[in-house]
Amino acid sequence: MPKKKINYREAITEIEETIQAIENEELDVDQLSDKVKRVSELLKICKEKLHNTEKEVENILNEMEE
């Protein structure tokens, strides 16, 4: 089954929840490794979305100047 495409807000929320769980020492060592890997994936998704959005905004602004 393909993974649901996550949006930026969902990714940030999941990252924040994971950070909170780590800070509250709610994760055991096995969970910690999995969660850190997941956060790494989410950060890549967020970075890509921000980069794409920046390009789109720049294109729009350039079009407005023409």
C-alpha cells in the first residue's frame, strides 16, 4: 500500500510530537532509533517543500515585474 503523501503541517506536527516524546523520555532505545529515522525523513520532506515554495514565489514575483 503506498504511503499517504504528507503535507508540511502534518510533518511539522509529527516532528514536534517526536521531540516532545524525546524530551519527556517517553521513548525506549528501540523506539528512539525508529523515531529519529522518521524525523530525518520528515525534515527532508519539509526542506523540499520549502525549497519548491520559494521557487514558486520567486516565479510569481518575477512575472509580476514583467
